Amino acid sequence: MKRLSGMRDSLRQQPRPQIERIERRLFLKQGLSLGALALLSGCDVTDDDSVQRVLSGMSRWNDRVQSWLFDPDKLAPEFPESAITKPFPFNAYYDRDEIRTVDAASYKLEISGLVREKKPWTLPELYALPQVSQITRHICVEGWSAIGKWSGVRFSEFLQRIGADLTARYVGFKCADDYSTSIDMRTALHPQTQLTLRFADQILPPDYGFPMKLRMPTKLGFKNPKYIVAMFVTNDYPGGYWEDQGYNWFSGS
Amino acid sequence: MSLADTSYVRVHPLPVRVTHWVNALAILMMVLSGWRIYNASPLFGFRFPNDWTLGGWLGGALQWHFAAMWLLAGNGLIYVCYGVLSGHFRRKLLPVSPSAVLHEVGQALRGRLAHDDLTLYNAAQRAAYLAAIALGVLLILSGLVIWKPVQFQGLGMLMGNFEGARYVHFFAMAALVFFVVVHVVMVALVPRTFPSMFTGRIRVPSKGE
């Protein structure tokens, strides 16, 4: 004790600039090690179970906030033909050489869940329904965006046509490329949500999801499933390919 | 020399100290996860080293970013409300005259940083702290446009919509990181300001009377 206080006294007697140099050095050292700790532990921190629980909890909270922010009457901006991005980027969880080809002749869209008419739909039947078009911005979760033209059946009309329970919570999709996703009913009923059969006035090419995708300019790109082969209406949270790995479920724009 | 030679004055009220450190943590999480998100689709011809980022992958970084944003915005709101209502901003950050700011920045760059009275912010500090608050607001607004370009399209029109907001968000981040670097260097140059951000008081050197 005596020695300590003696040290303190002798420190105090040091000329001030020297103390300040020591303080400065200490501060820099502590600051740097704190920064290094934060940086080095970044990946491990995310993998920690309790941290992951908090992050998932916040993601569920963000689902609720986004649902509350979502205005069912607010339209995404539409653009002139001249604004269309060419070439439109290809994007999937696999490379271009693994694109699935769906056989048009044998194709049937399966319908299940809380729906009155569960009869599968063939492509000629879908092409015969009233068609609408939109030129909108597709925004990818990665940050890039591109403007394209999509045409098809207004999804709210299709849901009414098949007698879907419009008070149900979710519409889920299963795809020929083993992809899956699900959306909230309010977005499903949004006027710009479209069961897309054409891209740039041509039958939807394999790159962009032949024979059918769901186009929603009010959601991020990964929520817009391609190569759809089955859809279902449900009250049980269906999740999805990316959502199950941690992407935010609502992901609205 | 005796203890009486060292006196202390109160400089930082408790709400400022608490919100400062919460903000420092929130900014750290936002910037490091933001760099990972940037890397998924870079605006410019470079990426941030992944070792300097938070989240491990794009989905993890997005989770961090969209969780920490509540901490940043909530804490920022408390700070701004306190600053306005208590008169803290008016007393400490105003007035700020452009000529005085230029003069003092010039002095500082020539190594003649005059900061005798640590209870007062000089003009350069006032300008820097006001700029940091403004950058925080700009980051939140541009972030809202990137997060919800359809719902907040009115706000988006002010900054070039989704694509423009990405650039605004990036440059506001770069400016804020620059502020943090200068801020930390300044603290290192005047180290007795550092403990005052925890204790609220600062040691005033005796005037040799």
C-alpha cells in the first residue's frame, strides 16, 4: 500500500507532458485491442446461440413492423419501355448451367390448402386468363436492381377465381428447382402482384423462370419465386429456401 | 504537490455519456455489417476485407444491420430529444460561425490546437458534432429508402430513389467513419478528455497560482 501510494506520488511529480504521453499510449493500446476484439470475434459472435436467438427475434419483430408499414394501396413506380435494363441479370442459388427446364406439355400448376377449386391448371388454361403488364424495378437482397417488363394474371384475381380463403395468412410456393418461398396474404392481394407468364412480351424464358413466376414489385427479388409448380394457401408459417437460412421473411420494399 | 492542485469540472451530463457509448456500439455494428452488405453488390471497384465485417455472410450481416438499426435510431432519438429539450445543444453546440470553424481547423492542421477550456467546445468541434448528428439523420433517412423504396418513395424522390439512396447511404457512412477517425485521433491527442466520457468530469490543470 505504502509503495503504491509512493508510486502514485512519484508519478504525480512527473512533468505533465510525460504523464500525458503515457496516458496517450495506454489509450491507443486499449482502443486498438478493443477494436481488434470486436473485429476478430465478428463471425463467432454471429454463430453464438444466444446471439442468434436475439437476431432471429429482431427479424420476427421486423416482419411485424414491415407488415404494419405495408400500404396495400401504394403502388411501386412503373417505368417507360426505354428504362428497361438490358440484358436483365440472371440470378438464382445456382449457376446458369443448372437451370431446370420444365416440360410445357405435361406442366400442371398444383393447388392445395385453403382453396375451394383444387383442380390443377395447364399452361393453355393460364394463358387464356385476362393478362396485365407492368414495367417495374426488381430489387435484389444483394443491393443491385434492374427494370424489367412482366406480363401475366393479376394474382388477386387468380386467388378469387380458385376460391382461396382470402382471410388466410400465407400463400406458399414450391418450385421445379427445389426452391420455395411464402408471402403474406395482403401482399398476395396487392394490385401489382402478378402470376407472371411472359417476360419482355415473350413467353417467360427458362432463365427467368419458365413456365411461371410470381412477380411482386413490393418485395425483394428472392421473394419472387420462379419455375412455380405448386401453390398453397395456409395459416401455418411455411418459411422458404432462403428464409430458413436467415433472410428476413417479409422482405418488403 | 497536493490533491488541491487538481480540480475537476463537470462536462458531460449522464444522458450524453450513456447515449454516446450506446451510439458508439450501434455505429460499430452498423458499419461492420454494412460493409458486408456492400460487398454483396459493390457500388465501386473494391470490397471491404471480409475479416473486417460483421455477420459472416450476407444474411447474417442483414440480421445485424436490421437489429442494430433499432438501437441506433432509438438511442439517437433519445439523444436528440434530450439535446433539444434540456438546452444541451443550444449551450454546447451553438452558435457556430463558418469563419471561426475554418480558422480553427487551419490552426489544428498546423499543430496549434488551442483547447484550453475543455468545458467549452471550440468552433471546429461544434461543427464536427453537428455534422455527425446530421450524418446520422441522413444515414437513417437514406437507409429507410433502401429498406422500403416503395413505402417511402416520397422520401426516395429527394435522393434519387433506390439507386440514389445507395450512394447517399455509402457517402454518409464514409463521412461518418472519417468523423470517427478524426474524433479518436483528437481524443488521443488530448487524452484527459477520454475518462471524462465515463465519469462526466474532467481534470483541470492548475494554473500555477
